[in-house]
Amino acid sequence: MPTSFDISTRFEQNPLLSPPDLQPSTPGLEIACLLNPGVFRYQGKIWLILRVAERPPQQEGRISFPVLKPEGGMEIIQLPADDPDLDASDPRVINFRGVDYLTTLSHLRLLSSEDGVLFREEPGYGPLWGQGLYETFGIEDCRVSQLDAEYYLTFTAVSPNGVAVGLRTTQNWQDFVHHGLIFPPHNKDCALFETKIGGNYYAFHRPSSVDLGGNYIWLARSPDGIHWGEHKLIARTRSNYWDSRRVGAGAAPIRTDKGWLAIYHGADANHHYCLGALLLDLEDPSIVLGRSEHPIMEPTAPYERTGFFGHVVFTNGHVVDGDRLTIYYGAADEHVCGAHFSIHEILDTL
């Protein structure tokens, strides 16, 4: 795939954050990956709500990983690495005697920045942990949308019961209202629009089927931001394209004079993740006006090609300043990076 289609300007300081830059949450654990931050503005700063994936240090001949108990607390599970009932071929997910487990446990941390480059944790904010029966394998890949004074946090809730979409809301990032699951398994990649259309809330989501259909981007409508219906499919995978295996939404779409500009990720059969764009009608966002023929960003930098899971650029957070779109993204499922784009240049590629 030619790299000349990549129109991003990567930060010279990339990677902005790597596992050694933060401290583990719990004694006896280590940070394996930093991934896919949600992004928002609050109190005059740019904030990341960052997925931190942890696990115990791995020992020779054993695989160990943490899970949360539904009633609270953490448990460490250890398995013999040579057990014939263990499939550990994927560094992210293992299967033992027919049951899937994650190799790491993710929670969310809040970091702020004055300049959008140097981020630090602030006392009194976070971390956010999975809670209850449907979040025992952790919470991941949070997207943040602001409507008036309310921030909506949509995130992936993971447990043995499946992968679902959870919702929490806040106004001050210290007190949160838990709304439970708004999309049941199997679903993820949920991003709320930051403007109501016709008095209704809108959101992207990504239901998945192992037998029929595929990993496609859907649109849903809601009267209250909690109860969702009127689902419509807006973007499928495309054979022989860079997004042939799966597609999923990034952050909230951006209102432009041409339509809603939505950044999304796509992966091919080799699990190479790139970024592209969709253009949706302003009045009816289920109408797709344009789509990226080629990716606007590809994993070409060394820190994007090699890591916990290589050849990945993946975003679910950005900030907009006029024509400049600043995307914060996960690289190789290990680092957090930044890149600038021109909104008009993206529109011109569609």
C-alpha cells in the first residue's frame, strides 16, 4: 500500500507516553500497554482518559493475568504455558478449556496538559475501574463527548459475558453517574455526537457477529442518551481495501460545512490498522456522502509497526482548532502518540 496517501503530521515528540512513564496501579502488577485515549477539554487544558493495561510480571513456563471480582477486588489467575488446553497464540486474548480471557486488565486514567504534548496525572482525578458483573475483565477505549455541561463517557465493558458498551456521565470528572450497559454484547466503538439533531441524540456503535454480517459501523438514535433504537448500518468493510476485515468509529464526528466528518479505523486481513474518514449528511447522518478511498494515516513509524501488537494506529479522541484537527492515537497497542491534520485536506480526499 503506497505511503503517499498518509496526510498526517506526526508530533516530533512521539511517542508522547509509553508504559514506563506511568506507575502501576497495584503492587505486583506491571504496565504492559498504554492505549487509545479519549480526549476532551476541561478547565482550559487538554485531557486524555487513557486505557492502561496491566498484568503480573510473566514467569518462565506460566501465563498469569488479573481479573476483577464482581463483588470487588482483584484475582490473579495462573496457567501452565504448556497446557494442551491453552491457546496463547494471540498476545491479547487467550483461550483455556473453551473460555476466553484477556492477557491484561485495563482501567482508565486521567492526564492533563497545558500544551497538548506533555501530559501528567493530576491528584484527585481517577483512576476509573471496572465495576460489577459485566466489567470483570476491565474497561477499555473510552470516548468522551460533551453536550452542554455534561461529559458522556462511552467505553468497552469486558467480561466472560461478552464485550459491551457502558456509559458513565460527569460534570466535574470526580463524581460519576453509572448508567450500566447501553449496548449489549457483542458491541464496542461507541461515540456520541456532541450535538443533538432534531432533538435526538445520535451515536455510532459497532455490533459484531461471528456467523453472519461483519464488523461494521452502525448509527443509533436516542431521545435521552440512554435508550437507543432506530439502528442503521452506515459503513461496511470493503473487499480488497485497507478496511477489508473490520471498521469502527473513532471519536465524536466534527461538524463542517460539507457534513459530519467522522474519523474511523479500518483493518485488513493482516490486522494492519489504518485511519480513514466518512462524511455524513448534516440533517440525516445515516446518509453517507463520502468515504476514504485510501487511508489518511497508516502505521509507518517504527513505534507504530513494532510493539505489543504491531502495525496499528487507532484513535478514539481528538481536539479541533479551526481547520486543525489534532488526533491522539494508540500506536502498536503500546504507546500514545499525536498527529495533526487539516480538516479541509481530509475533506478533499473523499
